[in-house]
Amino acid sequence: MYGEKLKKAALPAIVLVLAVFSVYYVALGYGFVYDDNEQILGNRWLLSFSNIPEVFSTHSFGFRNAGYQAITYRPMFFVIYMAEYAVFGFSAWGWHLVNLLMHSFNSVFVFFILRHLLTAENMGYSSTLPAFAGALIFSVHPTNAEPVSWLAAIGELTFTFLCLAAFYLEARSIDGKGGRAFERVASSAVPALFFLFAVLLKETAVVLPVIVLAYDCARKGFSGLFSRARLSRYMSYAAVAAVYAGLRSFALKGEMMPGVTLHAFLSPYEFGLNAIALLARYFQALVLPVGEPPLQLMDPVLSLFAPRAILSVFAVVAAPLALAIVLRRITRLWALILAIIILPILPTLYSPAISRFPYADRYLYFSTVGLSMLIAVALAWFGARPGKWGRFALLAVLSAALPFAMLARQKSAPWESDRTLWGAALAAQPGNYVAVHSIASDYLREGRPGEAVELFEDSLKANLSAEHPDPSMVLLTRKVLPQAYIRAGLEAKAEVSLEEYLKLMPDDAPSFYNLALIKQRKGAFLDAVELYQRAAVFTKDPALSARAHYNMGECYLSLGMRDEALRSFREALRQAPGDSLILDRIGSLEGPGPRP
């Protein structure tokens, strides 16, 4: 009987996998974009599994020496990256294949879960077709284009897979379907293990125990919830949560919240108002997944009486309430459906504090499972009614899959490369100074400094002219702009730009070094010496320190200060032992004899 059920499920599962690949096969030709450049291409952790202890003992950007706040703790995220690097190296197609496979697995998993839930509900209609229709919508839903197409979203795909697997085992156990010995063992221990891996991938996974509880109460009611037999199910989740909290606290050194927030101009009241507006935006994207281009700067709501605020408050209150009223009439799973739709979104409402782009489609990935469940339950309910309403409803949902698939392909396209991604962001929001800055950086890497200069200047102007300028982005643009000036041969502008930047960041060693180079080329040797000294004091890079002391020696020689020059060259040699150029310079000053 079990084998017969698998045979019946084989065709829908194959169709779901084909649907995923028919929409997203083009992503196999995409590259590394946005955060991938730092988290993958610039991540030393990926080079060896021996780095796993360090990965588990620090925050998500601990692979960088400094400059990042300890905000997130997602060690399993980088373990997956290590495995992908071990198999594919830096061949992007292999990484994208993993994303497609994970989305395929999740789509099939959604089908099995929906079929099980509908069978357990016994709504008087076949569970296979509604479950397939719901899973098909999940597989091609346009908001899922971002997590499927972007490599950095592998955490979203994998934590959802683990949560789905844990929930499926729990659902079978609650419904008394785990009759075999290995299933009983699996249902008691494996879900908690999956939960642990999931929260180590993404904090959003903390919603899993509440989702399990919603199903437990839907099937068995609240009576006896605190009995030993039922309560033991949640003790393992509590133990995992305690372990996770301890690991996170240790890795982040007790800093659970960022010390510096973006959009700091928002008062607590305004922050809450924008969280409501963001939640309404997510609800809209689930139902009407059009628009919402990637990487859009926040357009804040500052008054409760603004039209957008009024509509958002109404949507956030009315939509869940109306859905709950309707669902309670047709299924006991109403609370479960609402929990899966709403709960995974709630942790993301803090994103205005830590991200320039608070809205992101990927945050809806788990929530689309709830939407698929809603669709499947509604189809089963219509199918059990007299007449042809069930067929019409099923046909309508299956017909919606095609435009959804086309829109998903369209929303996937910007993630092909940095240029297409930031181009799409800028086309949708012409004042997006982050997009302009990023395109300028791309031009600079390509050896097009003249175009880069123009765009960096535009980015800085757009940022500073905004009602609420972004201070950290201003600093970043001011830091990179002098490099573009230098490479474009505009040293006079580079000099002025560096001096302005160093007033804001008086401990930036590379900028002191670059300004010193300009002064040295102009013949202002004393000014250059002072700047090289500051570069040497502030840098933690021995190579930069060696170059600063070497150039300092050259400046001293130009000033006729032979002894000072020799001391500088010797200090350079101490920072770069055995350097032949420095040795030759010291030898020419000391004359014949043994070299140091």
C-alpha cells in the first residue's frame, strides 16, 4: 500500500521538478552577484573544512578582519558553501544547480505535505489534485525567483527544506501514521535535529515549533495539550532553542542587537509604522506578485495619516481577520495556514534597522508554503461541493501557473550578473544611489575609470541631496571616489577628495598612503613623509607598512636626509624581510660590506 502511494505520487513529483527547471534552467548560466562576491569569492572560510570551528565561534562576517557588526549567526550557511566549493570550486553553474535542486525538493515536499494534510482532513475529495495544484503554485510563484536565482539565498532554501521535513515527520506522528519502528524513532528525535540545523542556517526557523503546535491543536484540540505525552514533543525544541541561544550569545559576544542601525532618523513610532507598511507589502506580493524589483531603497512612511499608512494598517488587520473567518468555516487547519503565511515574515520586519533594502522577495519563500496550503484546502473544499465548482476552481489555479511561471522567469533575469541586477534596481528607482555606486564600481573593475568617476559623483550627489542622507554610504563613496580619480588621471581632484575623506575618517591608512603618493609626485616631500607616517601608524597590514616606510625613505633622500632615509628603509625591511628592492636600496646607502 505504501509503495502504491509512492507510485501515484511519482508523476506529480516529476511534473513539479520539470516545472522548476523549465522556469529556472537559465539560472545555470548566471554568475556570482551582490553579496556572493564577498561571502563566496572573498571568503577564506570556504577554502578548507578545517575552518569549521572558527565558523561556529564567530558571526557571519567573521571571515573579514574588521569593519562588520556582529548581527547574524548562521554557521551552517557557510558549511553548505564549503561543500559547494569542494565540489564545484568557483564554477557558478554548479552552485546554481544546487539552488534549483533545493527548490525542486521543496516543491515535491510541499506536495507530499499537502496531500497528507488533505487526506487527514478527509474533506470528501481526492487529495492528490489539490495538493499538486498548491505545490505547482509554490514551484513557479514569482516571489520565489529571487531565492532560486541568487546563490546567497541557499540558506533560505535549505532552512525551509529542513522545516518542511521536520513538520512532515511531526504531522505523521500527530496523525498516528508513524507505525513503523524507524518512523517512531525518527518522529521523536529527527525533527529536533532538523530544527537545530535550520536555526543555524536562518533565525527565521524559530517559528517551526509554533507551526507544529498549530497543527497539533488543529488535529487534537487544546484538551490534554499539557499532558506529558504531548508536552514532551516540545521539550526537545526548547532544548534546541537553549543550545542555539548559547552558541549565538558566545559567537556574538552577547551582542544580540546591532549597535548602529540604518535609518536611524526613524523614531520608535515611525519604525513601527514602517514595519506595518512592510508587512502589508509582503501580503500584497504573495497575492499579486507583480512589480517589486530587487534592491529598492526604503521609502519611509512618517505619518499614520499618510494614505499608504492607512491602507497598510487596514490590510494588516483586515486581511488576516477575513482569512481566519473564512477558513474557520471550511477547515480545522485555519490557524496552521495563517501561522505559515505570517510567522516567517515577522522576524524580517526588523530589516529597516540593518538593511538599506528592507523588502526582499526571498523573505516570502517559507510563507509561499502557507499560500500553497491555502490554495490546496480551498480546492479540496470546492471539489467536495455539488456541481462543477471544484473543476472550475482547479482549472483556474492550474491556468494561473503559466503566467506565474512567465513572471518568475522575468523576475529571475536581473540576477544574471551585477550589471543586470543593479541596472534593474536603478531602472525601477532612478534615485537609487547604491545602485549607481555599484555600477560605478563595476566600471572601475573593468578599467573604465572615466565613466566610474561620473557615476560615483552622481551617487554621492543623489545621496547627499536626499531628505535623509545615508552616512555610511557617503563614507563608502568618498573612500572609493579618489581611487577612480587617480586611475582616470585626475590627481588634483583625487587630492581634494582624499583630504575631505580623511577629515571624516582620520584613521584610514590606505587613504593616507594614496594622498602621500600624490604629494610625493608633486614634490611636497615633507607633507608626503607626514602622511606616510600616519599610514604606517594606522595600518595593520605589514605590506602597506613596508611600502609606506620605503616611500618615506625615498622622500627623505629627495630632501637630502640620508640618515632618516636609511632608518626608513630598515624599518621597511623589518616589515618585509628579504625584499630585494629594499635590500638594494639599503646597500646603495651603506656602501660595500655585509647586508643586514
